[in-house]
Amino acid sequence: MVFSSLTFWFFYLPCVLLIYYAVPKKMRNVALFVVSLFFYGWGEPVLVLLMLFTILVNYAAGLLIDRAKGNRNRQRLWLVLSVVVNLGLLVFFKYSGMIVETLNLLPFVNIAFEAPSLPIGISFYTFQAMSYTIDVYKEDTRVQKSPLILGTYVTLFPQLIAGPIVRYKDVEDQMTKRRETVEKFASGVVLFLCGLAKKVLLANQFAAMWQNLGGEGAQGVLARWGGLLALTFQIYFDFSGYSDMARGLGRMIGFEFMENFNYPYISKSITEFWRRWHISLSTWFRDYLYIPLGGNRKGFGRQIFNLFVVWAATGLWHGAAYNFLIWGLYFFVLLVLEKLFLSKILAKLPSFVSHVYALFFIMIGWAIFNFTDVGVLWQYICGLFSASDGAYSAHSACVLLSYLPVTLAGAVLSTPVLKILHRKLYCKKYYPLLLGVFCVSVMVLCTASLVSDSYNPFIYFRF
């Protein structure tokens, strides 16, 4: 079940809110746990057992680590065992097919293996569960004695499928002491609808633009660059839209989740881009991999190695294909170059130039991210800079012209222009009326769009 579906809006969400606010406060975590399991099991009921197993492993590991206080070696043993189980499940379901395919490239190796189906959201809920156990070991959070509360945290439906990655220590108090207010609920509705508009009215349109320009088989320089621009906007509005919906749903039931995107396409360097893009994942790798490896505390050479490990892991986290590894290492190289000398050069350039620099390499990065076939990827990137099959066609020009309004809207809405205008033009007297008009308009437009078009995928469901 996806947030941007009529089933979710008109059936699941109203039922959840009715149940949640009808039961006594002390029963609300029970209600959330049950409805979250139903949400996950809607698409794959059997794999709910896998998620429950993950919860039990990390719950038991937390208790054992807490009981072993004063014996660091034993605590470390329980932590390592829990991490091995968590990552073992993730590797089996997500990477076993890639590993076997790679081994089969070796001479005299021919392993017959059918890769298991990938459980939706396994990368997200595995990292969340691991963060709890690691934080108990680091004594950054208290052990949770209630399996129900820990289970509710891991299965919490707003962020279960595609994040943001919510760490237990950030919501520990909210699990038992959150306050639901009318103001928070109303702001959650508005935030959810903003995310819904991003997804349905923008991301889906850019997905159609990408396909109409030929997608992976686009012909001509103009079609390829236009398609890559559409893909760049689609990925942003798709994922940031989901994150906004998740945060809005969280507010409706009293939770406050971290912001996951901060207008990444206004960045003037790749370093700045990764401070603004998928913030919950970036900070997770920083706190649970980069810093434990030594961060920048052991000399520049070790820092480069640590960055290499982090970005290789970041790439592979996104998918079991070589293009994701290439994508991670591509950004590793750019970040290292900026640390060495590029950042100093960029600081001296006009803002416009550094912005173009950042967008150029971000867009090339999305091409790498999108093409799982490395051969097709190489042909597409070469075609961006070669007019061997033509630079321009009437068809591509017509498609780009027809999508010009949505492209301009995407360009504006990927910047904080509206946020600034809202702050300057805010009028308390008319604000409730305007907000009501906005909410109704978004619901009507999104409903009409989904009724007329069944193409409504979420890119990050793959991870």
C-alpha cells in the first residue's frame, strides 16, 4: 500500500485515525503496532514474520547488552551477533543474487540460485532496528524493556517503507510521552498534502516526461538531456514527497520526525548537496560507520579510506547492482576532490557558476543511479556529449515544450522561493481560509490525477 493511493486516503488512513483516537491513551501504541503490521502485510503478509524476527533479535540484544554492563567484552559480543544477524538477513534478501552472479563469472563456477524476492523497506527498518541496539551499547539510550514499544518503533507505518530513517534515541520519549494536539494534527495534514502534491502532481508527471522522451532509449542530445532533467526532478519530488507525507502522518499521531530534505538542488557543491539530501541516511552512515571507523581523527589518509568505505556502503545500500556501487564511488571521488582543492576554487567563483557545477555532477550522478545495466549507462552518458544520432528532433522539442509548465513549476518548487514568500505574505486573518482552499484543491487534483492515470510508482520502494 502506498501513501499516494486512493485505498490509503479513503480507507486505511481514516480507519487508523479513528482507531487511534478512539482507544485509551495507554492503548495507542498497541493500536499503532497492529495497524502498522496490517499496513506492511497488505503487500506481502508472509514477510511480516521477517520483520517481527528482526524486532525480537534487536530486543533480545538490547536486554543482553544492558545486563552485561561492566563487562565490555560480553556487551561487544552481543552487539556483534545482533549486527551479524541483521546484516546477514539484509545480505541474503538483497545481495545474494548479485553475489552469486558475480561468482558465476569465475571460470568453472556455475551456481544455480534463484534470488529471493526483496522485502519492501528492509533496508530502512533494518537500519532503524540496528540503531537501537548500537545506541544501547554506546549508552546513548536506555534499554527498552517492552517488546511492544520497540516493535511499534520499528513498524511505525508512516516511515516503515521508505524512511526517513528514524533513530530510536530521537523518538524514545515520544514513544510513551508524545502529545497529540489539534495544531500538530492540522500541520500534519498540510505537510502530508504538500508531499502528496509533490508525488502525484510533479513526480508522476516527470516520470511520464522521461518516458515520452524515450527513457533509456532516448535518441538525440536534446532528448537525453531533457530526459535526464525530468529524471532529476522525478527522483527529488518522489522521495522528498514521500518523506513529507511520512512526517505529516507522524504529526497526525503525535510524532515529530527529522526533516529529510533541505532544498538539495540549490547546493553549490557536492559536499553541500549531501548535507541537504536524504539527511537521515547521511547522518546514519556518519554516526554508525564513519565516526566509528575513526572519521577524520586519524590523519588525512585514514579519512580518505573511511570515506571510501562509507560511500561504497552508501551505494550498495541503495541496491544490489554495480551501478549503485559506481554511483557511491562517483560521489566519493567528487567529495575527495572538493576536500583537496575544489572547494577553495568554488568559493572564489560566482554563485551561479558553482551552482551549475553542482547540478551538472548531480544530474550525471542520477544517470548512474538509474541505469542498472552498465553498458546502457555508458552509452547514455556518451550520448549526452555526442550528436552521432542527432542533436535535435521535432518530437523531443514538442515533448519538452508540452512539459514546460511542469518543468518551470519543478524548478521553482525545488527552491525555497515559496517558503520565503509564505513568510513575507503571511496574513493571520485569511490564512485559515487560504489553507483550506489549498487542502481541498490538492485533494481534488490528486484524486483526479490518480483516477485518470494508474502509473504511480515510488522509486525508493526498491530499497
